[in-house]
Amino acid sequence: MDHDTPDHAGAGAPGNPGIPGGRALDAPLAEAWIRALAAAVDAHQRELTDLDSAIGDGDHGSNLHRGFTAVLAVLDTLRPADAGAVLGRTGSTLISKVGGASGPLYGSAFRAMGAALPPSPATPAEFAGALAAGLAAVRRLGGAAPGDKTLVDAYAPALAAFEQAVAGGAGLAGAASAAAEAAERGMRATTPLQARKGRASYLGPRSIGHQDPGATSAALLFRTLADVTG
């Protein structure tokens, strides 16, 4: 289903009009998140590349930067009807523009998130379901589980923290903050792990002592979500 209409003047500004306190995820807030994530990828491109150079192909930062540059170009020409359209188009663009593992993995995650969201602004509980669909898509494609030293090691605890916060009555901002903190803990916890999936797994014990680049970019994903909803 195509949820967007052309708008060559540019797409919605950051914010969540009509949703007091940002309690739901609508198209402008989803777009603000993706734009913040693109900026974070740009700012941390060298770090992501350096981390990947130690245990992978050395292209994680450059691949993500290329992908999100393409995403921004797409968002600049569209007026998405809802948050699902923003995330779905983000995912499709990443899949088509990014090589290596990061494009298919993050692209599949965002496409799954977009497909799981309702056409109306999503409540925190509905967004939690979308985040869960995103993680399921990543695990289906990459076959990784927690402890394998991949982006799952940041994403899975972030999702659990988000769901727990929502179940406890937190709004979107509170849940996103909890998720970001959990993602960053999961990211740091990859350092002592031996990689069991992806290019890093070829190194065996030599992968120990290096923070995983995928977990690092996943932590950026949740930190930027917290930033735009806080």
C-alpha cells in the first residue's frame, strides 16, 4: 500500500501536532526520528567504520551513511500519510541502496515496523508491537540471537525495556528513554563476547575485546528515538 503523496516543497517538520506530550507516533514524529538517526549516522560514521574495521569489512559506517543519505533524499520529496509510510519507505530505500549486511537488516526492520503500524497515530503499545516486528525481521534474516555479538544484542534489550516501560504506564518519551539506556548497555556488553554470526564470527576468539558495530548503530537508533520524543 502506498501511503505517500508527492510534496516537492519538503516533508513534515519535526514534532507531533495534535498529540499532547507526544504520546503517539505520527508521520512528523517518525520523520523527525529518521532525520535524527541520519544525522547521528553522519556524526558517528568514522566510529562505526573503525569498529567494523577491527572485526568486519570496515564498511558499516560508510554503508549506513550512504543509505540514510538516500533516505533523506526520498523524504525530501514525499509527504507521508502516516508513520508507517515513513518507516516503510525508509526500509525500502535502505534495502535498495545499501550493500553488505546493514542494508538488508535495517531495511527489513524498518519495513516490518512500518507494516505493523496503524494508519492513525500509533500509541506507545502499538509502537512497541512495531519495534517487536522489526526485531523479528532482523532475526529471521540474520539468524542471530542475543549473545551472538550483533545488533540484536542492543535491539533485544531495548525492546524489552520499551515494552516493560509501556506496561508500567510510561508514555512514548519514557519508554524510548528506557530503551535507549538498555540498548547502550547491550552495546557495551558485546565487547567481551565472541562473535557467532556475521563476518566477525570468522575471527573466532580474536573477535573478543571489540565492541560490535551493529550493536553500536542499533544503540544510535534508540538514542535518537529518545532524543526526538523527550
